[in-house]
Amino acid sequence: MRPLIGVTAYMELNQSRYMVSRANMQSIYEAGGMPVLLPYVTDEQELKQIVNRVDGLYLTGGDDIDPTLFGEEPHPKLGTIIPERDRAEVVLTKKMLEKDKPILAVCRGSQILNIAAGGDMYQDIYTQIDKPLLQHAQYAPREHGSHFVYVTKGSLLHGISEQEVFRINSIHHQANRNVPSTYRVSGKASDGIIEALESRSHRFVLGLQWHPESMAVAGDVISKKVYSQFVEACGDSLYYRY
């Protein structure tokens, strides 16, 4: 039986549709999971039902995040936000963490994970960081690894990749800033931008600033390992559920 993995969706500004890229669903399915699209709900009983039924949570990318969630007001460079999505994802993430169910969070999802854990983020790295930065919004195909990530030895990401340095794609202008002590930064770009974080106390909770789904469907070996080990961890949750 494939583990059931809840997938969060992108919403348009008018909130008329739930959308997710095929690469996200395909990467999970090819790794052995059964991805299912989740509605945005905040009702306690409905959240409990979702958390009890899914074996893992996959937080996808998308628009910017409401800065009031981490005690700030909007920066001039803040892009589109969908408050309903932000609130629902933060609450859902907290519930999954309480149950110690696996979480894989990509791009925007890694920032939601950090906020849910008590951290914060840059609303716009290019205006809020006073030093030269790499190009983090690449002008290249999404599957192209445009810069390097430097991995912390002994981390979950190091165990998955078996590499201390490898190439990743980059499609963002926001990034995590302060990470709570219960988490570790397990990957950085050469300019110091946090590219990966993970929980020190959960079985599998990993946030990646890049888009491994685009690289996985193109055959990237490390990206495929990310999904296979995430799904394997979700499979352990399936065992305990039954």
C-alpha cells in the first residue's frame, strides 16, 4: 500500500482554483507515494481528520508569505500573498509536527515550515541583505542546477545526498532568516542564504529552498533520493497507522 501524502496547493489571487504542478505529484508518485491534494481548512476537527489520515505532508512552492505571521509589516518588495493559504498551512504544519509525521517542504514551503516552528524570513533578500548575492531567481530551465549548496556534515540532507556540495536550481526572492534552536541549518549557498533546514527532534522534517521536483522529473539522482527517503519515512507512518 502506498503511503498517503497530503500536498498543499497554489491558489490564484481570486482564490478560485487549487493548483499544483505535475512535477510535484509525479515526483511523489514515482517515489512510491500516493499524493492527494489538500483543502485549506483551519477548523480543529477537520484538521484533526486530515492529520490522522495522511502519512506525510508535502508543502509546495508558490507566492509570498504574509509577514504579519512573523511579526512584520509588508516590505515594498513583497509580492502576492494569499492569507487563507498561509494561515491554513501554518496550522496544518504545526499539527503534523505534533504527531511527528514526515514533512518535506520546498521553496515557499520551507519558509512556512520555519515560521510554524517559530522562525522568521526575509521578505526580499536583495533589499534586506546588505552584501552581494547570487542570482536566486535563475534565467534558466527549472531543472537546471544554477548554483551550489554546501551541506552540513551529519545532517539528514547529508545522509540523503551523500554529498557535501551539489548543484541546485533557484527560483525565489524570499528566504529563511532566523531558524529556531530546535532546527538546524543543513545547507547554505556560497553567499550565506539558507538553502536547507531540518528538525533536530523529528523523524523526517526537511525544508529545501529550491525545487527538487523539477530536477527529479528530469532524472537528477539526489532529487530522486530526497523523494524516495521522504516516502519511505511516510511508509513508516503508514505502518503505525494500521
